[in-house]
Amino acid sequence: MLNYSRNRAHSKPNRSFSLEAMDLADSRRKSNVTGKVLMAISLIILCIIILKRSPNFSSPSPFSHRQPGVTHVLVTGGAGYIGSHAALRLLKDSHRVTIVSNLKIDHWSRIIFSTFVAGQSFSRKPRCCKGSPTAISDPAQLQFIYADLGDAKAVNKIFSENEFDAVMHFAAVAYVGESTMDPLRYYHNITSNTLMVLKAMAEHGVKTLIYSSTCATYGEPKKMPITEATPQVPINPYGKAKKMAEDMIIDFSKNSDMAVMVLRYFNVIGSDPEGRLGEAPRPELREHGRISGACFDAALGIIPGLKVKGTDYKTADGTCVRDYIDVTDLVDAHVKALAHAKPKKVGIYNVGTGKGRSVKEFVEACKKATGVDIKVEYLDRRPGDYAEVYSDPSKILRELNWTAQYTNLQESLQTAWRWQKSHRNGYGTRMSLHS
């Protein structure tokens, strides 16, 4: 008994020492764990900072999701003559814009530098473009993607990585004369590529299409002016390829809820009234280009004179009669079409002034606009041309409340001439690009 009591009395200090040792060990373990956690958190934060500063780090793109109140428009051919004017207008109207073009990136950089970024400070480079400076005030508003619409994988990737609300499909080769010499190129570039875009829209749920078509689908109608009900009997590969693309779009729309607007426009002239944009065709296409381009080249001395092809047409002065529509008006028609597009509906509209002007009248207006007495040579007809084409724009006025505003031929040419004079080499002139 005594021994038992003595043992119990001696055991108390031992238990107290043991508990104190355990508490100290636990405290040290907790301290070590806390230190490791803090160190891990610090390393994670440091890694995030390093990654964000890395040029390869990419945060979630604002183009990859829809934003309430913002319309994201894919503009195919947006670095071309008409497409670039449309992109500029869409940006002005606070739309989000993705431009897809197969024009070389250096050409695009010049357009971006001289147009969309004029008078603003550089902020960041457009997505997908190395070495292409931009300075738009909101980098989430515009992106450029260099791609060929004939590449199915590239087209699918574009639609997979972006959330589009609508497509304005401008991308196309568009020279009547060239189409008669290289028809397969036109069927591939216009008809086949439109099929690629249409399939991608269907697969990715993009529900609105504004299609850039042409009065060339009508061919040479027997009756003027041309209405939307005028039979489409195209007489050159360009018009035929565009009509085939129209037919595909309309056939597809019959079994879908897509909103479709088809704009058949006439002969486009002019440039941005503020002088930010103009027409700059590749040198090898000048021969097949618009008469306005040839007129300006003659006035600038790039070519010795103007060649008018065909003086024996059944018109008042023997030269072709065309309906010349200013590019600013044309872009406005596209914006109106976008605003009025309705699901399961197809709208087809002529876009013109409703007034025909002969080539001789055009040449005289061009002489006055440039102040140059241009030498004119009259030649035989060009294959694929037609005598007289002008529109009846009453439907688009009635349904979309659109009418041409820039109808003075000489004034439209004067606006374009100002740009041409200051950009003798197209977008390569007066450029001072910085990386």
C-alpha cells in the first residue's frame, strides 16, 4: 500500500512533463505547417505575377463570350475596300468586331494604323497579329484574324473560339473581267467559301447573316430599273458565283431559324468622308478594277490615260450605263440590314441610287473632280459586260428606311481623290509603323 501510494505521488510530475513536451511538439508542427502554407501561397502569387508579365500569358478573351448589350460581328474581308469601311462604321456604333482576312498582315497593319487608331495612343497589339500595332481605346472592341475562308479547320477554329452574334460576309474576289479569265478561282473563292462560312454558322449557332451580293446576278435585264423581282440571269462567272452563293443561303434558311439579309449592290465608288480609308487594290488587279481606280491612276500619271471599253452599246451615248453607289451609303445599308434582321426571315434588297450614269458622264465627272484633263482611249467591249444596269431602291426605302445620301457623282469622286492623292502607294504611303 505504501509503495503503491508512493508510486502514484511520483508519477504526477512525469505526466506533467510529458504533456508539456507534447504541447511544445504540436506547437512546433503547427508552426511548420503554417510556414509551409504561407510559403506555398507566396510562390503561387509570384508565379501568377510572372505569368501575367510573360508575353505568352493570355487571359480569357472578351471575344469568346457574349456580353449583354454588345453585338459581336464577324466581318469577313474586313481589310478590303468595302469591308474596312463597314468595320469602321461598326466600331463607331460601339459594336465588337472581329475581322477575318487573307490579306497580308503588313497590309492590315497599315489599315489599322491609319484608320481605326488615328489620333489615339498605342495600347496593345490586335489578337492573332504579331507586329501589327493598334491603339484602339478599347482593346476588347476589335480583333483581326489572318485566315483563308477556304481552310475548313481554320474557319471552324475561328467560330469555336469566338461568340459571334452576326456575320457580315464581304470576303470575295470581285472583278468581272478577271472572272472571265479565271472562272474556277471565282467559284472557289465566292461559292465554296460562302458554303464554309454557312456551315460554320450552322454548327456554332450563329443566327444572323448579312450577305454582300451584287447586281451582277441579274445579268442584262430586258427592263429597267431593276427590282428585287427581276429574273437573275448572270452572264459572267462573278455574277454566277454570287447567285450560287445566294441560292445556298436561301435554301439553307428554309429549314433554320437564321435571320438572313442579302444586299445586291451596284457600282461602288467613294471613300470615307474623313479621309481615313480609301480603295487600294493590289497592283496586278488594277487592270480589272473599278473605273474610278483607273481614272485616278490616269490623273496621277500612273497610267498614260483612261481606257473606255465599249462605245456601241444601245445607250444614249454608246457607253455602258451604271448605278454608282457611294461606299458610305452602302455601309449604312448594311447597318440598317443588321438592325432589321429577323429570325426565319430572308430580306433581299437592291442597294443603289436609282439613277443610271453613262461611262462618258463618269469620265467627265472624274476630270472635274481631279482637275486633270485625262486622256481617254476608246476600245472594243470587255467580255462579260452588259449595256445598262440601274436599280429601283424603293423596297429598301420602304422596309429598312434606307436611301442614298451621297448621290452627287462628282463630290463622291472628289472625296476619293483626296485620299488617293495623299496615298499614292495605297496604305503604304505616309506610314510610320512601330512595333
